[in-house]
Amino acid sequence: MLLSSTNSAVIRKFSCEESIGIMAEAGFDAMDFYFNAGEQYYNEEKEKAIIIRKEKISEGIYDMWIETDLAKDAKPGQFIIVRCDENSERIPLTIADYDKAEGTVTIVIQTIGASTKKLCALGEGDYIADFAGPLGNPSEFVHMSEEE
């Protein structure tokens, strides 16, 4: 799609798929480029994002424990982006807890829209199609003495 043409310079808007293809041809890791902030990872292998436990906290709110290699890099205050299948939108979710030794991250999901309802319909043993993270800057902690 041609957006504008000035002084023989042509500006073209590329779709996400086109941009990723162009970056891949140039030798860039497209997802690292796309997230472009610190140490992020992109999981293209379904077997690395499996729901190992799911609990209903209350009506429409669920805890999910996800087994993933990405847990080893999780820090407090970070988030992940999930997409339960190829037809779903990406959903950013705060990492509620993580266990580096077990290789799990815990997320809490409230069923609000179509994609969160689809995600919450998945059960133990199901795979999450796309799982990106951990993203964002970790929280800074202030360590205070008991007197403070």
C-alpha cells in the first residue's frame, strides 16, 4: 500500500508478515527485533509452553501454571504475551509467580473477551501456540532494615 511519495522517495507501509520476512532475509531475528527491549525470547515450539496445572479461583478467573524454558529468565514485575491459537489475538499477562527450578510460570486470567475465554477453555496438558517473554523491566526492590 503506497502511503506517500515525496521527492522520489516512496514510503510504503508493510504488514507484520512482510516486515518479519524482510528482516529474516536480512539475517535479523525478527521476534527479538519486534520486541526490541532487553532480554526477550520468543517460543515457536509448542512443546515448550504446556499448561501443567489449572485452577478456577472464582467465576471467570483462573490460575494457570505453564511449563516453559522461558521461566529460567523470569524476574518479578515482568510479563508475557500469549496467543492460544493462530486465530487469537495476543494477550499481555503479568507473571504472577515463577519457579526457575521447575521451569514454570504462573499466570492469572480473567475471562473478558473472546481470546481470554478461548485461553481459559484450554486445560491441563494443552499447548499454548505462542508464548513470548519474559518482557518488560523487572521491578526494583528497596531493602529496608526493621527500624525503617
